[in-house]
Amino acid sequence: MSARPTPVTNQLIESLPPGVRNKLLKRCALVDWTFGDIICEADQKHEHVYFPVTGFISLLMKESDHHPLEVGLIGHEGMLGTSLVLGVNSAPLRSVVQGAGTALSIPADQFQSALREYPGLSNLLMRYIYVLMQQLTLAGACLHFHTIESRLARWLLMTQDRVQGDTLHLTHAFLAYMLGVRRSSVSLAAEALQRQHLVSYSRGNITILDRKGLEAASCQCYQTMAEYYARIMRR
């Protein structure tokens, strides 16, 4: 990953008072993320805190004898390194880049200094942690109770929100890995969405054709997550 100074921000940083935002940005550098980068392993110390701008990462839980399972996505709406806000320098989950792009990076020690210097930053991120906890809980319930088709629709919507484009570079094998199901199950779910003219699929590219229709096909979890973020973070 390479780094360079930049004024670009993400939604959390944009929410800060101008004075705090500008001071925090002076400590940040823009880093380039490539698909498959492992940003942090579970139980590893955070060397840096990241505020995604155009890229996004998956939070993966790994159990022995099983493939890692995605339990969360973090894009321009959030940050990686929330445990530092709680005074714990240990990552609870593996974080892997699933959408190439950029993120604002700040060394962990400088981030901790900023938390002490700017109470407004700590207050904002505490609210974000609360939202993230709710999202992780909801994702677990979604995995257990909802159909693969509705879960796939939710995942595509969440990914589109972070990519900010209509075409997503995703293979069925990758989607199966993310959703914790067989590739054949993802293929059937994707075919069902394609028959409804909600998406088109070709050579690893999924294009969202009808977002409103995809929202209707998704489980309620997608809308619940979005509403929860808006309600808590805009206080």
C-alpha cells in the first residue's frame, strides 16, 4: 500500500465539526487498497486506523475447519479500528479488502491522541460502534433466518452503496464464500434475480438493473441497517 497526503474524507469524518475534521485530516494519508489485501488479522494489533473513501472491506469470522464467513462490510460510511476507541488494541475479526479503492489512514498512536484531544471525535465514534454492533447482530440473524436469494439481494445492495456504481466484479465462487453457502446455491439465487430482470451476470460482473426491485427482493435487514445508521449517526 502506498500513501500520500489528501483532503478526501468519508462520512464519519465529514460529520465532525470543521475544526476537528481539519486537524484530524492533517494526520491522515490516503492509501491505495487492492482486492484481497488483508488489512488486519483477528487478534492482531492495529498499527493504523482506516476510514475508507472509495474502497471497502469485509469483516470475516474464522472458525477451525470452516471457510471464513463475512459478518460485516465497512465502506465510506465507517471505519476500521473501532476497538481502539474502547481502549483495546486488538482486532476482533479479520479484515480483507473486497473493493479496491482508497482509504484515509492514521497511525494508531496518533488516533488515540486525537481521541483524547477531541471529545467530539470520541462521542461520534461511540455512536458508530453502537450502530456497528447492531449491524453485526442483525447480520447473524439474517444468516440464520432468511433465504439465500434475499440475503444475496441485501449483499448486492450493500456492496453497491459502497462501490457507488451499478457494476460489481463478483464471481459466484466469491459470493458463496462471502455468504457462507455452496456455489450452486448462489448460482440458483443469482439466476432467480436475473430472471426477474433485477440484475445481469456475465463473466464475473454483476450489473444491477433495477435497484428498487432488488430492494423489494432483499430481506428487511437492508432497510433496517440503513435506517439505523441514519437515525443514530445524525443525532
